[in-house]
Amino acid sequence: MATFNQMPNEILEQIFDHLDYRSRRNLTLVCRRWNAVLLSDRFITRHVTLVIDGQRTLTLHKHPIHRTYPNLTLKLDNAINGDAFKGLRLLPTIVPSPSTVALHLAFPNDPRWVALCEEQQFVNLRTVQRLHLTGSCRTEHPRKPLTLQMDQLRALDLVCSGVQDLWLVAPKLSRLHLHVLSEEHLDFLLHFIHQLRTLSIVFDAKESFFFYHLKPTRLRELAIDRRQKGMTKSERNISIAFFKRLDQLQRLELRVKFIDSYVLHTIAEGLKQLCELSLEVAEGTIELKHIASLTRLQRLRIVACRVNLQNVHLPALESLELGSAELPGTYLEGIEGLMAFHRMRSLTLMNVKVYPEMLQLTPTYSVERMVIAYYRRLEETHLLILVKRFPALRWLRVSHCHGVYQRELDKLKRMMPTLAVAFDEAKSDRI
């Protein structure tokens, strides 16, 4: 078995990525190799970010920094005064060619925001590939909207108001995450809809404006969050027509209050090329028979209070995730349908009620990886019965399950010595 020090640098980077700055700094003292990995150009480029908030902006020029940074988070959240620009003028020497920039704009009509757009005296936006913009873009510009010339921009995260005062020139933009607060946000989206390959859109109100009238031509991935509104019969004509135009879509996420069965069935009929699907509803039942036409589907995630697995066969399905930590529980109807997915390799159950129906299931030898998480109460016998229904299981993770403790997992390991188990013990509700 390989030791920790024999892991490739790429694996170490993924582990270090989950640590905070203080922990990473301490780990540079462990050994020369860890120091080299944490201070390598590749790791710094992807993971190290210079954060400047309103408090530090005024005193930045007093602290010499001997390293250049590829990523920048700039929080313009302090009040404007005569010294507000002094520290920011040194940013080009510290962040000469940023690749990722996050801007937090707390005040409308901020002159620093205007100066950044018109003169780019603080940040060189022409080299930025990822931009996160939050707050308010509103200005009192007397002539025209502010223009951002971003030739290398590929991904944009926009969670702000006042977008009507912003004009973005980004010929390479292909990924967009947009919070829709008003109709002006859809006007902004309209300028880029034909070049986007990935779109994530969140509606903060029930109104969808004219979103379903858009005609995207290159979308491969789409995520729609309308948790305050369901996909009802009154909208089904325009929404169905919208999804029929997505003939190249491969990945779809829908988060709605509820979804009409006819709408779900018709959408699935028109998206037979889908490889990944995520459905999340707060009300009602998701019946998988309505997506039975998705014969190419490889990954499926369902979050609902009730899920019906009857009369469905997904021949290409490899990964299935059911339930969520946010729900009080998920009840499965037709649980025997789990054993009908003969190519399924990974199964995730989050507080899914499967007992005593699990006792009646015939074991399946396809599942090799399983995650069991967020059970309010899980008995040891129930866990053993569940695991025994999957004799080919080689990796198991049990996380945040009240009622299961380390001694039960040690017993399971002795019974199944070839099974690798990861365990996060729930600390509360323990007798």
C-alpha cells in the first residue's frame, strides 16, 4: 500500500485545497516536498488569492508585499474619502496580470468602480479569465454605460443590481452564472446567449420575465433555480418549446418548487442526448417513468420528498443520488427499481427511508461505491442489511448518521475485510 509521501503532487494539491490559509502556511514547515508543492507556481496560480477589504485598502501601501498574485478579491465596502485610492494604486505591481478577480461593490456610484472600468488603473481586466461581480453596478454616468473590455474572459459570475449601467465586451465568454433581479438582467443575458456553453440562472422572484423566449444555440450545460415557482401547466407551452431548442444540451439541473408530470415527460422526450440530470423539488412526487426515454443518462440526482422508481429502465445509468440533508426524509416507492440499474456503480442515499422494504430485495453485484449520509436515526442492523444487499461494494462512506458510531463500523470492517470505509461520526444526539 502506498504511503502518504508516495502520493503524486496532484493528489497532495487536492488535499491541500481543502485547508485554510493558516493550515497551508503551517504545512510548509513539515518537509521540503510539502513546502515545494504549496509554494509551486501551479498551486499558487490555482488556489492562492489576495484578499483586500475596505479596512486594508487604506493601509495597503504601508505593507510591502514581495510576491505577485494571480487571483484577487477586492472588497470596495469602505466609505469613500481622500485616502481611498492610495492603496489601490499599488495593485498593478502586486497583481500585474490577474486571471481571477472577485469584486464586491457595496456602494452605488462608487468612483473607484468607475475608475476601474474607464481607466483600469487598479486592475488589468484584459487578462482576467474569471470574474465574480457582486453588489451594485449602478452609476450616474452622464454619457453612456460603463464599458469593460475583457478579451480573455471565459467565466462570469454576476450577482448584482444596476447591470443596465454596465456594458461588457467579452468575445470568449462561454460560462455565465446570473442572478435575475429584474428584466434588465435578461437584457444583459441576451447579448451573450448565442456564445454560451454553460448557463446557471437563479430567479429570486416568481417572475421569469422572457427567459423561455430565448434561443440558445450552443448550450451544453444548463442550471435553472426557480425554487419559489413551479413548472405548471400554465407555463408548459413556452417552457417545453424552450427545451426543445436545446438540441445539444448534455447536462441539466432543475430546482423548482414542483414540476408538472406532463412537463417533465415532454422535456425528457426532447432531450434524449442528456448525460447528466439533477431534479430538485420541494413539493410533490418525482416519478422516474417520465424520464425513461433518457437512454444515454449516466448520472442522476433526485431531491424530493417522494420518489417513484417503478416502470423505469435507464440502461446507461452509472451514478444515482437520492435525497438531501435539507429534507426531513425521502420515501421511495418501488424500491426494487434500484436493482434494475445493471450498470450503476455509485449509489448515494441521504436520509432515504428504505426499511423494511430493503429486506425483500435481491442482492445486486453492480454497485461498488456507496454513500450513506444525514440520517436522523440509523440502526446498526439496518446498515448491515443495506450493505449486504450490495456484495460487490468496495468503498463505503457513512457521514452524519445519528445512531451509528465507530464500534459499529469496526464490526462492519471485520465482517467485510475487503471493504474500505470512511466515517464521519455525528456528535450530537448520542446516548
